Amino acid sequence: MAMTRRTATETRELIRATALRLFAERGYDATTMRLVAQEAGVAVGNAYHHVASKDVLVQELYLEVNRTHVAVARERLQPGDLGERLRTTWHAALDVFAPFHRFGAESIGAAVRPGSPASPFSPASAPSAELARGLLADVVDGATPRVPADLRDDLVAALWLAHLGVTAAWVHDPTPDARRTRELVDAAAPLVSRLVRLARLPVAHGVAGDVLALVGRWAPHPSGGAA
Amino acid sequence: MAMTRRTATETRELIRATALRLFAERGYDATTMRLVAQEAGVAVGNAYHHVASKDVLVQELYLEVNRTHVAVARERLQPGDLGERLRTTWHAALDVFAPFHRFGAESIGAAVRPGSPASPFSPASAPSAELARGLLADVVDGATPRVPADLRDDLVAALWLAHLGVTAAWVHDPTPDARRTRELVDAAAPLVSRLVRLARLPVAHGVAGDVLALVGRWAPHPSGGAA
DNA sequence: ACGTTCAGTTGAACATGTTCAACACGACAT
DNA sequence: ATGTCGTGTTGAACATGTTCAACTGAACGT
């Protein structure tokens, strides 16, 4: 009697929300597509009609986590030393990632396969990557000591790679509360600051520029910067 | 009448060889465990009795490829500049990897999942990693300019990470003959040389040591070095 | 001879990501 | 009313990695 049909967007959102909830509750492996469909009250085939693959749902989760990270980091960031700002940013990431550690360990595998939409370099994860790069650009721009203008873009690209590195370390980190990774961040962040300072000296500026240019050619640049 | 049974090692080797052949012929996805079993003339269950999982077979392939790489690189290496030696080493890697590009793109996904034995950091791939680190240690030790002794171990660890980076770039590189990755290598190798030279200056030695120490704490060291 | 043992072997069965041909039903023209 | 159309939906079917209980046969003690 009542209309049983839904609009495509509604169903898709229903599936997405269900999947994200289940991911958080039970991890990647235990979140079966059949379970997602059942919990969402749709047929398996229907889920696949609206969502291309399980990878896409992972992707949606990454995006949501990234959004939260950016929000939390922006709230905590204070003007000042670049190293300190990086430290804040990365600790914020670890705080936001925390509930998904089990998930990360289980699913990151799918996230690095080149064809897959979950690879950080793939076009499908461009939104997530762009979010992170935008945040890092702000971190750099609002920091003292001032970063040499000619290095700025490439530095942001390099920091994004470093961010991926921190994430990778976190995934492999079995210590409680990611203590090891936090130590890494605490040691690495001030080092970045020192390296930037070093890059202003004439002896080092050339090499620094070349290193960053190389990295920049291989990692995507932030497109917009801050709003 | 004749004995149909085989020793465990024989069967295992048969399965291993068949799998490696099929991997090279048809890539990762097309090499089904059922196909491996069939081509090896055993039952599926038997294959699993001798080989824990498909990942393990991938691992065996990695090991074989690594062995070849080390051999080829050792043959080509000439005494001289560190950058040039790195260039030789990495180009050798790309040459050896070449036939498996399709394979790499298909299977690397499984190679980065932390639990999986295929992760470069996992104990299961320690032999492969050790092989590569040993080679890089030789590259460093036989190079001029002489690398400061206190940096040597950590530098090798860092170069191993760089080697993983080169591999990752190669996996994602769609250009013919991995041209893009070769450009990366051609640019990165001399930079390493310059950085090492820079690290001898008093202004930079401190930071360089700290950076390498940080990397060294996070990447495994070579255990033995050259024979 | 006969039973026991045990390494090696078998194939069916299971779980899961994914595909597909068919179905349901509201809207809309006639 | 009736037929047509298209979006949303269904569940069975498929491929594949993996598991498991049962089987085989050679070796060996008695």
C-alpha cells in the first residue's frame, strides 16, 4: 500500500551509513557485504547496484575519518613553530584514527593495490588526499619560521608523503595508544622544523630545493590551499 | 605398482615451481590455487597441506626476484661514486622486475597488509629484506666519497626504505620500460650522494645524524653486511 | 599374515566478493 | 483501463581462497 520504493540516493546513503557503522563496530573482515545488505534491509544485488564494490565503502570511511581529522586538527592548531604544528596535526590524526586501528590493519591491504580506488594515489581517493594536503598547506602557511616561498608547494607535497608514512607506521604499530608512532611523530616533527631552518643556509638551500622538487614531481601538489 | 607417493619436500617444491611459472605466465589473479594444483597434478587440499596460503607463494616469488636482483646488481657494480652505484643498483632492480610489472600491480595489494606474510616488514619477508639490505650495505661500503662511519648503518636502513619507495613508484608506473621510475632513480641517486657530502659539514652533520637515527629506529638494520 | 601408524592425498564443502537475468511497481501516454 | 517504460529490487549463481573429515598406502612391529 505505502510506497516501498526509495530514491537511488536514499538507498545509497542507507547502505553507506550501514556499512560505515558496521565497519566501526566489527572491523573490515567481519563486515560482510551480505551483512551490510541484511542490516540495511536490502538484497545483496541491490547493494551492488548502488555501490560498485566493497572498496568504495572503505573509501567512504577514509573520507569521513579524514574529514574528522581535519576538523580536529584545525581546532587544536596554534600559531607558532612549524614542528609544533606538525606535532599537533599528527597527534590529532592518531587520536582520530584510534578507533579504527583494527580496521586499518585489516583493510590497508586493499588500500595500496594500484588499480583499487582505495590507493592514496588513485583518482578515487583524491578527495581524501586533497583534504589532507589542504590541512598540511595551512599548517605550513601559518607557521614560523616562515618557509621559503619557492619551497612551499613541494614541502607540502613532501609532508603529505610523510603523513602517509605516519599512517603506515600507525597501521603496523601494535603498542597501546600507538605509543611508538607518537614517539616517531614527536621526534620527526621538530626535525622537519630544523631541516627547514637549515634549508635557508646557502650551502643547503640548493640540495633542499632539489630534494623537494624531486619529491614534488612525484607526489601531487595541493590544488587550492586554504579557503 | 610404482610408488605414487612423494616426499613432502618434493611435492612442496613441485607446487612452488608450478606456481612461480604460472605467476610469470599469467599474472597473480589468473593464477588460481585450483589451477596451480591442477597443473602440478595434485588436489587443491594437498596444495594447502604443503603451502599455507597463496600469499606464501607470492613471497617465494619475491624472494626469487630479489635473489636475481642482487646477483645482477653485484655483477654490474663498479667502484666509485655512491650516487652512481645506487643508480646501477636501482636500474638493475627495474630490469629484473620488468617481466613482473603486471604481476606487481596485481599482487602488491596483498603485500602491504600488516598481518600478511607478504608485507616487507613482516618476519616472513625477512629473507627478502635481508637480501636487499645486504646489497645496499655493499653499495655503501664500496663507495666514494666515504660515508661517515657513525651514519653507515642508519644510511643503509634509509636506503632500504628508499628502495621500497622506488619499488612502489615502479608498481604505479604505467610508462613503457618504467621510464618515469628510471627518471626518478636518475635524479634521486646523485641527490643521495650530495646529501652524504653535505652531511660531513658541521652545520648539517647534526641534523643528518638525527634524521638517519630516526629512520634507523624505524627501519630494520642490515644484520651482517657483506660476506 | 595382520593390525597400527602416520605422512601424504583427496574432493567436497564453506565463506565471501561479485555478477546477472528476471521481477515489481509507480508514472505516464493512449 | 491498458500497455509501455524505466528505476529500483531480488535472489540465485559464479569464482576463488581456504578448511576439513575421510581415505590411501607404505613401513613396521608382532
